[in-house]
Amino acid sequence: MKNLWPVAAWLNYQRKAVTRYKVHSPFVYKLIDEVFRDKTQHIEYRSLNRIRERYARRTDRIETMDFGTAAGDKNYITRVTTVGKIVRQRTHSRKKLEFLYRMSQRFKPGTILEFGTAAGISALYLGKGSPDSRMITMEGCMGLAAVARKSFKKRKLNIEIEVGDFDAILDKVLTQTDQLDMVFLDGNHRMNPTIEYFEKCLSKANENSVFMFDDIHWSRGMSKAWKAIKKDKRVTLSIDLYWIGLVFFRPDITKQDFVIRY
Ligand SMILES: C[S@@+](CC[C@H](N)C(=O)[O-])C[C@H]1O[C@@H](n2cnc3c(N)ncnc32)[C@H](O)[C@@H]1O
């Protein structure tokens, strides 16, 4: 049966979402104005968007292992497809990728951790947004990780790729990381794993960290995960943009939850 949850969640979002004029938090107002709504054509966009388009047209074939929701009830399934098809199916739109670039540029995180590299496109935007950050990205599919690794090497980017199931490699990645200033969770969009990854990453969060959860209304389970994450007492600020949810841990804010249209 077709998943109608995103439609219901979209209507709910439309009903609740407010514009910046209804936002009284100076921090959030500035974020909307200077990051979410920033229309500057940043110089890096052009080359990044060109790479995304070029990868979306690639016809070379790879064997992929599908994890997470793509594998249904199984741990993973394998199939042969083209790099272009994977990029078209799994990578975000230009608008969303440019948003990630601006988030990274704005917060200049010391360390960024991404769950779900695929062909490495979003990692490029995050990495280019803040070139001095340590960028780590995790991917379970070896074929895709190889495509991403080649891309980073070609562009002389020092982006670290950890290959394996998140469940198997996350603990090791966390022991090699002093702190996580930005986390982008873009893989295995299921309720329990999402909450578990959040909990684990929290051990490395600091008061200036920002965690970003993709597809928070993709399914009923993901909406429930988002609700649980927002409720966590360590989260002081949550922002729902429908396609992505952001949480902050800043101590100078009394707990607030926003649904924003921008
Ligand atoms: C939506 S795609 C990531 C897209 C990428 N962030 C981008 O925008 O270019 C999600 C990726 O997460 C990987 N993934 C999902 N569940 C996983 C798991 N449990 N362990 C490792 N990788 C996983 C999939 O193989 C897939 O490539």
C-alpha cells in the first residue's frame, strides 16, 4: 500500500508552520533570515551543482547494497544499477543541498558526521561550506563508498569515509572523535535506529552542536522518532522544516519548538 503518511504530515505542517514574523527568538529569526532564506548565489554553488548534475547523468554500472528502508525487512539487498540512477534517487535537490552548504558555512563545525554518503554529493556541499572542518561520512554500500572516495580524492578533499553498517561502525567512529559539532542523519530512516543514533551521537555533542535529521515525516515511525528527539531534555531548541529537522543544545535558550515556513 502507498505510504500516505507524508501527505498527512505535509498538511499538518502547512497548518502549523509560521513565518519569521511570528518568531520571537533572536537566534532563530537570524537563522531564518541569514541561512534558511539566504538567496546569495555563493560562488561554490556553481561547481557543486555542476558535479551533482554530472553524477546524475553517469551511466557506469555498480553493484549496490541497499540498507535501511530501501531493503525493507531485510538487513540489505544487492542489485546492479547505474551511478546516475542512485544519485537521482538518493541525493537531495539543489535547493536542499545548498541549504546544507549554508548550514555548514554558518556554523563552521569543528567536526561534521554524516550518516549516509551514497555517491558523496551532500558530503561535498557540507565539506565545501566549511573547508576547515573535519568531515566524516559513513556508508554501508562498498560500491557507493568507492565512487565517493574517488570523487573526494579527485577534488583533493580530505573527507573521511567509514564503510560498514552504521550499527557496526558507529561506536568505533565515535571513539575516534572528540566531539561532534554537526551531525547530518541521512540514512536508515526508521524510528528505533534514528533514536539510537541520536542517543549515541549525543555523547559527543556540545552546547553549540547542531544535529540535522533528514526526512522527519517520511513515515509515521520517523515522525515518532522526531517527536522523541525533540522531547529529550538535552534539546533546548528544535526546528521542523518538514523535509528536515534541526536540534540545538544551547543553554541560553529556554526549551522551544518551532515549525517554520521559509
Ligand atoms: C539517502 S542516501 C544518502 C544521500 C546522500 N547523503 C546525499 O544526499 O548525497 C542514504 C544512504 O545511506 C546508506 N545507508 C542506509 N542505511 C544504512 C545503514 N544501516 N548502514 C550503512 N549505510 C546505510 C544507504 O546505502 C544510502 O546510500
